Amino acid sequence: MDGLGINLGGLITQIVSFLVLFIILRALLYKPLLKMLDQRSIRIKDSLEAVETSKQEAARSHEEMQRQIDQAQEKSRSMIEQAKEISSRFREEELAKARKEIEEERERAQTDIQRERDTAIEELRTEFAGLAMNAAEKVVGKALDDSKHRDIIENVLSESSRIKQG
């Protein structure tokens, strides 16, 4: 090997030195580096799983929120419909009350008018009776007793009522 320029003692020393260096580097550097890379790989994998879990949770939360929003919208539509129905019923009840009050007022007014008419007619009869008695006294020339006065007045009034109706 000398002819090739290779020193066998130096070659063996270099091979032993290389192996010692290889074993020392493997023990001190390669294994911790691999261990650190494996740990990092595991952390990345865990992070990716956590991200995927978070995505799924976010999707579930979004679906739940959408469902709650839909329920709230449906509930608000229902409440609006109920409010419309209540408003409509209230309006109808108030209109019915107003109609009833108007009808009662109209009936009271008719009763008052009828009472005032009857009072006016009675006053006219009384006044007419007085006039008729005065006229009868003047025509006859003497005073009549009360019963004859009443009979004459009743005859005149019933005759005037028939004339008005006829």
C-alpha cells in the first residue's frame, strides 16, 4: 500500500478517529436532533389536529348560532302575528264598544226627545185647556163646572189628534 501512497497505520487511525467521532456525534448530536425533530413533528401534528377540532367546533357553533337566529326570527314573526291579532281584536272590541255607546246615546236621546215631546204636548194641552175654558166661558157666558170643562177639553183634544193623524 505504500506503493499507492497509503499509510496503513495512518488509515487505521483515521478510520478509528472517524468511527469515534461518528459515535460521539451520533450520541451527542444526532439522537437529540432526531428527538427534537420528532417532538416538533408531534407538536405540529397536535396543532393541526387542534386546528381541525377548532374548525369543527367553529362550524358546530356557527350552525348552532344560525339555528338560534332562525328560532329567534321565527319567534319574532310569531310575536308580530300575535300582536297583530291582539291589535285587531282590540280594535274590533273598541269599535263594538263605540257602536254600543253610540246606540245607547241615540236611545237616550230618543227617550229624552220623546219625554220632552210628551212634556211639550202635555203643556200644550194644559194651555189649550185653559184657552178652551176661557173661550167656552165667553161663548156660553158663564163658568162651567170642572167635569164639564174636562169633557169638552178631552173632546177637543181627541178631535185635534184625529185631524192631525188623518
